[in-house]
Amino acid sequence: MRRSIGAAAGAVLLALFLYPSAAYPVLYIDINAPGGKRMPLAVADFAIGPGDPSLSRGIPKILSDDLTLTALFDLVPPTAHIETVTPAHFSGKPLSFPGWKMIGAEAVVIGQAEVQGGQVSIEMRLYDATQGKLLLGKQYTGTPRQIRSIAHRFANEIVYTFTGVRGVFGTDIAFTARSGKSKGKELYLVGMDGQDIRKVTDNRSYNLFPRWSADGQWLAYTSYRTGAPAVYLRNVSTGAEKAVVRFGGTKAPGGFSPDGAWLFAGVSQGGDSDIYRIRVVGGTTERVVQGGGLDVSPSPSPDGRRIAFVSDRSGSPQIYVKTIGAGGETRISRGTAYATSPSWSPAGDRIAYTARVGGRFVVVTVAPDGSDPREVASAADGDCEDPSFAPDGRSLVYTYRKRGYSSLKIVSSDGRIQRTLVSGIGDAGSPAWSPGR
Amino acid sequence: MKGTFSWTRAALVLLIAAVMVGGCAKKQTVKSDGGAAAAPGAGEVQEAPVKEAPAVPPTAMAPALAEPGVAVTEEIPSRFEDVLFDFDQAVVREDGRKTCQVVAAYLKKNPRAKLLIEGHCDERGTAEYNLALGERRAVAVMNYLVSLGVPKGNLSTISFGEERPLDPGHDEGAWARNRRAHFVLK
């Protein structure tokens, strides 16, 4: 989801290419090298024209926090910086690159911001401190409410410049949580940096299982707000909704086809849950998986040709993969008596799911044929559940639960780096990461 | 990445980049950022936010309900005991059968009574799977009541999965109480 759309009510957000920008990424950082060295980078305090002086540190803070999250950069702390950036640095005056090199920075980000008449103009530049060369320069204009969005955008450009893979800053995570003292559950959105939590529904009923369309414009979810459960489709920008699945008993959306035409859902009739796909327009329904057991939680592959799903046909819930429209259904979870909530990676190369191991729930990823299992999130004192991949596939969000306390956490896909995304909101769960821009 | 940054490679790329932009004046082109999504509203004509989205006819869309929904989050006390289940099971146990026999006797004496059977789960495991499991529990109880002679038309089911625990605790005792079918006379 684009934060700028959520932020809304603003003028056009324009980025102007001032310089030859990195149309071809400069591959300084090999993101696939385990334990690779991090790029030492400094984000200088911004030069501030007329307007809000808090932007001088506010925008660099957003950039620094973003870049830190990637675990690809070592940020040189501002206290070590020895040069003050001024407007002159944007009109020909060179930075003191040897000085930046001396404090350990191999790359420097500078910027200037100006607020006038409800418009903010931000120019940001990325330099190679060793060569003294400009790698990236952009100018953005927007409303003050779009400042975070603008900073995230440039952080994505920086990541792309160094790695060739676009960053995921500015994306959102949808989740469910209890609202205050309400016993119901509402849908929420939170920025991937843990900022800007927004309540999406407000009907004090149960609103469950948010799932994004591939373009990030729609959320499908189950709501009990009329008393009986139905799956609704909600336009994230406008808030307009319609019910798309009313038949059957319980129902939970699993995901959309890549073209947005179909919604996959588990729907029960007479106690037996099967997997259906429902045409978003028109409502045509096709059963995709059926059987005597419970078949739930369909997760479409990124190419839309296969689905991963949960079935307890073997006597316990396990993960299966099926080619849509073909016969075979292959079990891919092994070594556990309880495997649920599959989530396909954006590149299609991994499937994450929840597995019960030694009495605890852990998050595992496997290749789509079930080979190469890796445990990516586990806790000695609690459960890790409900994984959902980031749009760049480099990390996953999941629910951590411990004796009624729950939080949302993010872990790198190799399981090495963890952080807390949301805590202190009652019963937070069912996270779903939005597509990238 | 191996050891340190490949500055020679970087320099080469920069050199190529420099050659590519060649004689272009530095501040020449002013292009819209392809990645920049326009924000809607405020009188500006923006990229339609429904672009590439499912083409739902506008008439089919209603504004989201802001008012409270039907109260499903409060438990309605029952004159019958709950039917309890084992972990990840939907088999009606012997104790549950006795409860069902009491329920069936009541319904036969009161043939106009309608009964809603709610299926519930404990908090462990995945909410989606638990929703289906709760439904299966409710249906298992319904089927048993039908086998005892209760007309199916007087019975209905709903699952709340793990969303509405009876016991807010987080131990075996609480979980055992929360894996249940709950009866609501309508």
C-alpha cells in the first residue's frame, strides 16, 4: 500500500530527476552474501530553508531508521559528523569528502527542505564519499503530511542504488487487534517501520484475516458485523466495500490471483471446509480443492498457477500445494503434527508456514516442493505464527504470542535479524504485508 | 559482498554512467518519478486509485459501515452446559453426548424452539484453521442432535473459532473450557 494514498488529501507528489539517477543499479552490496560487510553511510542533518527547522533532523531520522532496518548499512552517528550541510552544497559547493571518509563514511546522504504555502520541497542526494561522485539525486514536492512518504521513497532509491533490489519502505502491514476495551477485533494498518498505526474498520464485531490484492488497492477480510460471517472487499483508498462471499458457513479469504480477478477463500458447508475461488466481479464460484477434511488458508503462488493450502485429510493439518485446474495435490510439510497458514514468497521460491514443533509454534520456510526446510522464527517462551512475506522477499512479518500477550515481529528471511513491529495492542495478529510500489 | 566494496567496479560503472549521460546538461530533464503514486483527493485529478484493481462497478460499492455491527462479541448465557472437545478434535465425547441428550429432550418438548449451536476453539494454533474447526464442532453437535430426533430445521450453526474464549486464561484448564460448543436458544 502506498503511504501517500493513506496520507491522502494532498497535492501531487512529484519527484523530479535532477541528475542522471541510477537507472542501472550500482551493485555495491551483494544482498545474497551471508554475513556480508555493511556499507558505512552517513546521513547528514538537512539544510533547511524557510519553514520547519525540525525537518533538519526529522527527515534524516526517517532515512537513517529505514536504512538501519535493511541491515545493509552501518550508519555513522550524527555526533561524529564534522561538516554542516548548507544550501551552498546544492549549488556547486563540494562536500568535504576526505572529512566524511575520515569519520568512516563511504557514502553520504545530504538534503535540503523548504516549506512554503503548504508545500514542502525536499531535495536529497547520495554521494560516493571515496570518489566524491554523485550517485543519486532527486527532488520531491508534496504536502507536509507526505514527508514520511517522500523520505521512504528516497530510502528505497538508496537501497536500489546499492543492491539492485527496491526497498520496501512506505509499505504497510494489515493486521487485526482488539480495540480498547472492545471484545471485537478490528482491522488496522501500520507502516513497515512500525509508525503510523491506522484503524481500518470500526464496527466492534469480529473483523478477521486481511488479505491484499496484488496491486495493494484492495483488502479482503471476514467480518461478522451483520451477525453472520461474510467476506468483504474494501478499497483501501476510498473505504468503499462490498460483500463478495456470502454462501456457506465460516469463510476466510486466502489471497487474490495476481490479476485481481479471483479471490481464493476457504468456505465451509455442512462442517466441511473446501477451497473456492470467487470472481471478484460477478461472483462466479469454482471449487478448487475439495475433500473430506478441512481445506483452508489458500495462498496463491505469485504466478497464479498454483496454491498452497492447509488440509487435515491425513488426520492433522498439513500444507499441500496444488496446480490450479490439475489433479495432483502434494504435501510439503513434514515432521510436524500441525502445519498451518502457508504464505508464498513474492519470488515464488519459498513457502512460509506455521509448524508445531516440541509443543511450540514456529515459522518455517521451505521450497515449494517441501525441500530445504529452514526455521526462521521461534521462541523458547512463546509461539511464532502467521507468517507473511515482505514484497522484496527479504523479510517476513509474523505474530509472536506468549500467554495472551501478542506482538507483531519482523524477521529477515534467513532468520538472523529480528525486530518488533507492533506491541501493546490487544491480541494483535493475522499480519499481511502489502505489495510494494 | 567480498571483504570490501568493489570500488574499481563502482568506478567503472560510474565512468560508464558518466559517458552515457555524456554531454547532457545537468539540470535538463524534469520527469515525473515513475514510482511516485499520486495521492487522491483535495481537488486534484490523480491516477485513479482503482487502476489495475478488479473493476467493481461503482454501484456495487457501498460506504463501509461505521456504526457498530450486530453484537456477536458478548456471550449469551445458556440454560445448557457447553459440549467440550479435545485439542484439534471435533468428536462429541461421552460427557458431551449426555449434554446433547438433555438438549434434545428440551427441544422435543418445545418443538417451536430454535437453537443456534456456536463452535469455539482454544487460542492455540492458527485462527483460520480454528474457525473451520469450530464450525466442524458445531456441526458435529448438530448432527448428533439430529440423530436423537431433533428436526434439522430447528438447528443452525456458527463458528467463532478462537475469537470469543469463555475463560480468558492461558493454561490447560482455560483451553479445555474454551474448546466447546455453546447453545443459544432463539
